Amino acid sequence: MSQTLLSLLAFAPLVLAAILLVGLHWPAKRAMPVVFLVTALIALTAWEMSFNRVLASTLQGLILTGAILWIIFGAILLLNTLKHSGAITAIRGGFSSISPDRRVQAIIVAWLFGCFIEGASGFGTPAAVAAPLLVALGFPALAAVMIGMMIQSTPVSFGAVGTPIVVGVSGGLDKAGISEALIAQGSDWEFFYRLITSEVAIIHAIVGILMPLFMCVMLTRFFGKNRSWKEGLNMAPFAIFAGLAFVLPYAAAGVFLGPEFPSMIGALVGLMIVVPAAKKGFLLPRDNWEFAEAKDWPAEWMGNIEIKLDSLTAKSPMSIGLAWLPYILLAILLVVSRVNAEVKAFFTQNLVLSWSNLLGEAGVSGSIQFLYLPGGIMVLVVLATFLLHRMKFSELKAAVGESSRTLLGAGFVLIFTIPMVRILINSGVNLAELPSMPRAMAELVAGSVGDIYPFFAASVGALGAFIAGSNTVSNLMMSQFQFDTAGLIGVSGALLVAAQAVGAAAGNMVAIHNIVAASATVGLLGREGKTIRMTIIPTLYYLVMAGLLTMLAIHVFGVSDPLV
């Protein structure tokens, strides 16, 4: 079989996933088992992997699935616990009186609070939290979904306490093979991993400065009485100020603390700076901007669910400080468990399940660190919240039940997706003496596109997110391919993996899965195409900017890593 045909065959699982999910509109729970079986078949026949190695890779994928489901469970459980304790109601209520200007409300509720929810929970929850709140504040349902989807950009790479990097990038790379090469160059995995995280944070920070302004401009152009770009641009001083208030602490956290913190810290610092500034009218235009009267809105703007702020206050009022306390406790525990050596040792060495050389296959290993993974820390915070907020056991039980149902929905798809990815990565050990499947894909792309490929690296990540509806899954599927392509064209592997993660975050703005989830919260199902036609604008901005920054980093600033 020719090398080109083999490379195309290596791409087959990803192409099949795109055809089934996007072309034929199959649900992921039906498509991904088929893709997994096709991947295993290609590995066993064309690549001549042993059945034992395919089975070991599948088990490794299932272990990694267990780790990511633990994080998802912790993140969703914390959000649901705060919903049942009344904390989310108190936090929402605090936003309703800051400014009557709809552009300011979009920046504070969607950009800052939404980014915080993304950092703490991820997996589409910010749009599901922010969209109903915006409707309750008087936004048209379609506008609320559009703004909610635009949250799915800058904070997403570090969403759910860093899951797209902690699990997506780490699980999507051949960690054992890369570590061996790094040690030979006098470096190590930890340095390489921090380098990727830093580059993701820096690219996002530069591109993300203008996202609040995009929110304002999109709002006034598509939902204003005058359909004016200018009315959104009038908010530029305040919007750019809000962008900087988020991205500067965000970038610093990414560079100095790691992938768990940027979105939460950026949003917390941003809220502390921007909310008081908005109340004082700092950098705000003189005229407040408002929608037309609701009776004049087109029918397509309207959802079939009525949401009122009054309906969000069924429980007795809670102070803002007490409502935010669990999130502050989460941030403290995460920082201490990552920075303090003794605490880190305790968290990493207790409640750990570990497997080495599964089924005797060298380098095929896995582990679940129940305490150290963000899921464990979030469960500890949930237990603290139960006491701090004086919750009833029935409320905690309801939160656990809702979170478990969400977990089952996500879990079934991941049970097939992640093992499929591990088969691709581990396919380098085979009787046919072929390179691994990601390497074969990379050879085809490097031969076809060459030196200009870095411009498209982020777009490949976005395509993966559009197909899979997830930054994490896109990183799992594409990271090794990006790394191998970088090696073949002689550029930084860390930088192309970083561009992958950035693009996969931006791709969430047009991911149908996320749009459906956000639309459902405001009763707007069936109009996903209209939302995509709007959110494609900031998505294209993000991908072009990320591509240009990647090219500049390589060809102007000479960014490299130990393996170049």
C-alpha cells in the first residue's frame, strides 16, 4: 500500500466522525461506537497492531475516561449544589442593578461571570447559566444565546479547572515517547507541559482582548433598533478595558500557576475591577443603549420559556460574600494543592489507582488521582458548601442526582472516543513497521502544505471542536497529529499543540452541541443555524488572529522548544 493511501487511511476515523456527526446528523452516542470499531479494524489490519495492544490501548482509554468523568462530575456537582443552596440566585441578583446599559450587562454577565463559570465548570455550562440570566434581565432569547456562545472562546482552554489541557493535551500526546526525547535533550515533560500552557494563555490573551467589544458590536448590529455597528463600537474604551481586566491576570495565571487557574482568576480579578468601574460610569458612553420594546421584536428572537428574576429567588436571601465563598475556597485549595510541595505530595499519593504496562504492553499505562484531580477538590468544596450554606440533605441529594444524569450523558460518548484516540497514538508499535497513525497523517499534511501549515493549526483544532462539540475531545484527537506535523516541518511542537488548543476553544462558538444546550435553556430549539451564522463572525476573527500569531511566533520571534 502506498504511503499516501496509508496516510489517507489514518485520517479515516476523523473523516468518518465528521460525516456521521455533521453530514448525517447522527448523535454522538451512535456515531462514536462506529468510529471506535473502524479505528480498531484499521489498526488490526492495515497497521497490523496486535490484538493485545489494541485491547491494552482501549483499557488505557477507559482509565483516562474515568479521570475526565471524575472532573466533569465534580464541576457539575459544584454548580448544581450552589443552585440548590441559593448561591447562584444571590450571584445572579448581584448583577441586575449594576447598569441599565445592555452592552455593559453583556460584558459583566457574559464575559466576566460567564468566563468564571467556564473556568469552574466548563462543558457548556456558562452559556446554560448566562443565557437564562440575560433573558431574565430583558434580553431577547436569540441575543442571549448568541452572547452565551461567545463566552465559548478565550476561557475555554482552561475550562473545568483546566480539563482541555490537563486531560485533553496530556491524554492526546504520546507522553512516554515525548518524555524520553525531552530527557535526551536535557529537559523534561513538566517543562514542556508548562510551555504549552503558557503559549495557550498568551495567544488567548492577545486575541481575547477584543472579545467584549465583539459582544457589544454583535449585539447592536443584530438586535438594535438601528442595526448599527457604530453603537457597539461606541463602547470600545470600556469593552477593551474589560478585556484587559480579564486577560492580564488570566495570562499571568497561565504562565506562573498552570492550566487550572487562568479563567477563574482572570474572571474574579476582572469582576473586582470592572463592576465598580461600571457603577461609577468609568469609560462609559453618555447614552445608555437599550433594545426596542419587546412587542416590536421579531418572533424568531423569542424563546418559549419565560424567565423572571423573581422566580430565581425562591430560597431565603443569601449574602453575596457567602454565595461566592465556595468558589473562593475552590481557588485556594487548587492553588495550595499545586504550589505547596507537602500538600501536593499528600493529594498525589493518596486515593490513587494506577496501572503500568497494561496487559504487558510497554508504555501503555494509566492512573486516576482521585484527590489531586480537580474533581476531587471540587467534591471537597461541595461538602464544605453543604455545611457553610446550611443545606438540607435532600438538596444535596438532588444536586448529586442531577449531576449523575449529566455524567451518564457525557460518559457514554467518551467511553468510545478516548479509547479510539489511544489506539491511534499507540499504533506506532506494529508488525507492519509503520509510523503511528497521527504520524502518517502529519506526513501527508507536511508534504502537502509545508511551511504555511502553522497558520492553519488553530483551524484544525476548531474543526475538531465543531465535529466533537468539545475542546477537550478535539485536543485528544488532534494533539499528537499537531505535534508530529511540527516535527516534520521543523517548528515548535509545543507551539502547534498550543495553537490546536486555542483553535479548539474558538471552535466551541460554532459547535452545534453547545448551541443546542444553550438554546434549550431559553426555549429556542430549532434555530441553531441562525445562531451559527452570527457566531461564525467572532470564530473567524479568532482563528485568523491565532493563525497570524502562530506564524509570527515561528518566523519573526523564532519561538522554539527543546525538541526543535
